[in-house]
Amino acid sequence: MGTKPGPDGYRNGNPVLAPLRKRRLTGELYERDRNVEALIAELAALPRDELLGRAVITKRSQPGYVASECLVHFIRASRHDNNQAWFERLYRILMERVLRSVPKSESSDARRNR
């Protein structure tokens, strides 16, 4: 339980994702949804510019949309290749998504202008 999984790799030509590390109360490791794993494998085969092009798609219903869970995977994986620019580009996209999902609060100025 104390060892960190290594970066993702390939086995017999197929991508192999490092398992999740968080455990349930029973001690079982959480597992990714199979569709998410398939999408991560598909995205890992793309050139980075193409992955970024898909990552900026904001509508979930649009073809090519990249789930936020996949973005988090690639952000974590960027630690292994030690590429700060790649990390920052992915992180900004994820943070924009997070900020868009946060409910807007009413400011005191908005109430006065009614």
C-alpha cells in the first residue's frame, strides 16, 4: 500500500494505466470507469496539440469532448515527464472548467442597481 504506482506504460502494444491509489473503507482500490479508461488510452495516443484541441471543447454533448477526469489523469501524468508547460496548459483548461461550474454569487452592487 505504501508504494506509488509508476507512470502509465504499454504491455503487448496496449496502453496500461497505473491503477488509482485511493481505497474504499474495505481496503479495495477504486477503479476507473471502463469508458474513462478507454478514452484515456485513446487520448494518450494523440499528439499533444490534438489532445489540447479536444480538451478545450466545453460542451459535453460535442463530439471529441474530453472528460475532466481524463484531464486530471494527464495533469498527474505530467509530473513524470517533468514538462511544466504541458502541465500548465492542461491545468488552465481544467481550472476554467471548474470556475465555470461554480455558481455565480450576487454582489451587493448588483442588488443596488435593480
